[in-house]
Amino acid sequence: MFRLSLSLACAAVLFAGCGTPTHPCGTFTFSGTPVGNGGENISDSFSFGPSQCSTTCNCQTICFIQIVRIRDTDTGEYLAPSSQQFDRIVTGQASPALNGWAIDRIDNRVWGYYARYNDGTFASYLTPGSSTSPAILTDGPGGWPDSSWFDAVDVPVCIDSKSQCVDELLGYYYWLYTVGAGGATETPFSEIGVDWNEQAVDLCIAKWNSTAPGVGKNLFPTFTKMQ
Amino acid sequence: MNRKVLLTFLLAAGAGMMAPGALSQSASPGDSGQMAAKLEETRALDDKRAAYEKRLAAMDIAELAKEMESDSSKGREPFNSAAYRQAVSRGEGVAADLKGQLVRPDRGTLIGLMALRKISPKEYQSLDPAFRLRVLVEALKNSKFFNTWGIPGLSWEDAANAIIAEGEAARPLLLPLLRDTRPAPVFGSEGATINREYHYRVCDYALALLDSIRQEKIELPTDPAERDRLIEREVNISQRRFKRSVALKQPAFWQTEAISKAVIGNGPAANRPDAILS
């Protein structure tokens, strides 16, 4: 019954014109398992398929940019896990849907790419992909307070400097869960990202680049979107 | 309830992108009514936030201090406290008044203390060091989530830096925490993922803070058992310092007047620094 309601709600949202789905240059495979305590175990896999975008590019290193938005529904305030992440939350946009987002990175990491160490390698919770193997992001968001919601957009990106599609964003994937009483969580909602997710990502990248120099982080390059 | 919230947000998240005109143009009458209701809910949440921040802006410093105390008591982090941001935005001019509000030597004072440290290092330094330490360490010890402090070996937040800035004076209060093996989780996304891998405990925070006080940056092992060996090393360092002070017939390093005030009554006798060091 809930899934039916959710589908109807999604259909209503899409029908109402709240967002046009983006066209990923590959295939996303998403799973999310509620673990309680305000948390989920997330796996988001992306198999690069340039032919889906009528291109033939080869890329040897694909990783992810992840943006997140967390909101306390009791006060309406945005939340962040650290002061640096709070400082890069996007605010002041006319559309409420574009506010509250930030690049999701722990402090003391210079790269904006999810799970990337300062030496350029990746933590175990991110498996870099290529033209022949999927990029896999795993995440374990948790501990968020009761009555909060957490949504995220995952964006696979080619960072292979020898590739003709280096610095191209390859798709958008949106997921969302809420935290109920006692930290209860359920299977997250997820779907191919829509156009406003794309805008939110652009704003987060710009915000990262404006705050990065002050905290010793690397700037993102200028990205283009593979479509 | 949770499902209802999810549905609400799903609708609201997208609805926020629409101009009200677009809603009536493209949705069916039934959908339009539902969507309009959800749009109202999202706007209501934005309005709630704006109203709260407006209310904070109208508060005098005493009221703001109470609001920060309420946030502190709930375990909210300074950076997630709108009251903290409001206090900091008022600048040094309110520092003396804010300092006058900071009287309780417990965790409820943490956010106010951090705000004072931010807007006026001079007024902050003029507080009794024992009071500062008591507030900081009580807050650390009683944290449910540890985002206020940062992640050991990775990055410290302002509150942890405040403990580190107290130097060796913080050692006697941190020593008992070296025996505190309660989990020390952080909420978040990537940070929470790392924390689950390391299974940080309160004692790991104490260890990393003491290392930082000695200006020694050590790599914390993933395995808690390996970190336990580092904790024993830290206890040994304290024991050596204690014995040296006894041999030289000097007061033990925590026995300055200010610090002894902070140590007295700090937990069960078995956890007092002298018990740990003997």
C-alpha cells in the first residue's frame, strides 16, 4: 500500500512538472537498507554506458560527487555533520528546493570527490569504476535526529586525465529517507535525478569552490555534462 | 508516521521547484489540491525557520544565552545551533554581557562558551580556566554524538581545539576518560561511515586530545585493541610525570589551585587521576 502511495505521489510530482528526469550516460543500480538509529546502508552503483549518450568515450577512472541535504523538521533548520560542511551549505536561492544542499565530504580531505584521500586514492567505501567496471559508492548515513530528513544526489564523474571525457558529469541519482520516532528509518525512496537536482549540484560545486581556498581544499575543475 | 513524512517530503521536495502558477496549469484538479497542500507544508517549514531566526534576532543576550543553553543541553553542536550563529553575528560588543551569563560549570554552558571564545578571545581567557575546563570536559564526557568535537586523528572542531588550547591543565580531567570505553559515534554520512569502521570510543577521543596537547600527531589504528596499547602508553606518560613531580617534591601536575577545583568531585574515586596514576 505504501509503495502504491509512493508511486502515486511520484507520479503526481512528475505530472505536476516538478522536475524533468535527466538522461544518465550509463545505468544506476541503487539499494538502501534501513538500519535504525537514523541511518541507512546505501549502495549506489554506476555502469558507464557512453553509447546511451551517443558517444564513444573511454574512461579509466570514474568516481562520485555526492551532495546531501539534512533538515530538522521541528525547527526547519538545516543540519550538517561538521562546521566546514555547514559553512558550504547553499542558501539564499529563490527556490526552496535548491537550498540546504552541500557537497558531502568529511573534513581534512582536500578533494571534493566522495571518499577520495588526499593522495588521490580512494577509501574502501568507494570503488572507482571505468568503461568496463562499475563505480560503486557505499554510504552509511546515520545518527540523524528524530523528525529529520536526509536526501542526496549522487553524480558519477570521469576524472581520467587521459580520457576525452575527463571532468564530464555522467548522470544524476536522487535518494531520500526520513527519520521517525526513536531513530526509525525505512527503505529509502530513489529515482533518476531530475533537472533541479542538476541545478542543486551546480550550486554546491560553486559553493565548494568559493569556500575551498579558505580551508585548504582543492577546487573542482570546470565540469561539463555528458548527455 | 515515517511513511507519511516521506510522502510529504517527496511531494514537498519537488513542489518547492514549482511556481504556484505552474502547479495550477499542469496538475489535475485532484493532484493540484494535494500538491498545493504539500507546497504549503514546505513553505510552512521555511516560514518556521525564518520565524525562529527572527525571534532569535530580537532576543537580548540573556535570552540568547538561555537558548544556547537549551541547545547545549539537547546535545546540539555549536555549528548546528541557530542561537550560536546569532550570538556570534553580534560580535565583540556583546562579549562582556555574554560572559556574565556563563555561570553553570556543566555541559549546558558549552555553546555559550564557544560563542564567547569566537567573538572575544580576551573575555574567554579571562574566565577561570577551571570553569572552562569543567564545562568542556563535562560536555565531552556526556556527549551522545561527538560531532561537536570532530573526528580523532582527522579533524578537530572548535570545542576540541578549546580543550587542546588549555594544554597540560586539561590532562587531569582527560585522564579518567582514558578508561571510558563507551561508544563515541558521530552522525553524518561519510564521517559516520568512517566511525563505524573505527568504532571510536570516548577513550579514543581522550587519547587523541592528549596527543594533540603534546603536539604529537599519531595515526590512530582502525583496530580498537591497537588503540588500547596507545592508551596504556598515554597513561604511562602521565604516571612518569606524576612520579617525577613526587621525586622532585613538586606539586603533581594537576595540583594547581585552579585545576584541583575542577578535579574535585569529578566522578568516582577510582576514576580520579591519582587513582589511575598510582
